[in-house]
Amino acid sequence: MATASVRLFDCTPDDVFAVLGDGWVYPSWVVGASRMRAVDPEWPAEGSHIHHSLGAWPVLIDDDTQVVEWSPPRRIRLRGKAGPFGRVIIVIEVKPRGDGCIVRLAEEPVGGAARIPRFLWAPLLHLRNEETIQRLRFLAEGRRRERDAAQPTARPSVPTPEAGAVDADAVADAAEATDATEAGAGRA
């Protein structure tokens, strides 16, 4: 079972995907990600990776996150590795609503991490994701304000990367995380 957070954003889906498409700002909105080590030049093409670290200095765990699905302006699905803590599938869905959009972030442990009882991980993951979606909202809405004021933005448009190949293990993890994708279908 996934844990999900939903927010109304005062920006367009393209504003959200412009932030998601910039791998270098990942630690700015993902709680727990402390620094970027590298971003594949193909990011956010399916199969591409960002390499970041979790934790706080001096206790850092090197990690990476892979794009499993890149479907702007509707959905991105990521497979994150959390070092010794296992793997997770993260799904961010965006739907237009009036002048803004509804954003739903769902995260679900997979593989060995899924064996941990839900009552242990769900409350902490939910709190983390509430802050994560709030940070994403700040960045996307800030991008809209910059655009509306005719000020330059860090990423002027949603990237349209060439098609890539997703690791077979990431595809299997995404298939296992059915709750993250199916539970939210039609919700946001």
C-alpha cells in the first residue's frame, strides 16, 4: 500500500514538470535528499538516473533515482533506492484545475522494503511526503511568478528527452507498486 499526499498548486502542470525535469534541484524539494552528485545528461528520459545522497553530513548514503515513466504534463514515475533501506516507487500525477493544478504524490516501498510492516513506515513516509509536496509547490509556483513577471527562470520549458531504456529491475519494481499508481487513479 502506498502513502499519498495531494495539494492544489497555483501554477500550470508545465510549471510542475519544469521543476521535475531539472534533476539538479531534486534536493530542494525531496525531504531527505541532501546533495546532488550527478545528473545523467538524458534526464528526465525514461531510464535516466540522478545520483544524490540521503541524510546529513557526516552520515550520508549515496543513492540514485531512475525515471521509469516520463509523461508530462500528466505523470512521472520514479524508482528510488534508499541504500540499505530498500527501494521505493514514487508516482507524481498532475491534473489541471482552473488556473492551477492538483498534484498527487504517492510513494510505496517495494522489494525487501515492502516486508516492513506498514504501521512502521507509513506515518513517517506520509509526514515526509507532506513536506516534499509542499516544497515542490513552492518551487513550481515560484516558477510561475517568475514567468508572469517576465523574469528568466532556471528551466524555461518542460524537457522533451529522447526515449531511453529503463532497467528491467526498475520495471519490475514499478509493476509491484500497483497501489501507488492504481489507488490514485481518478483521485486527484
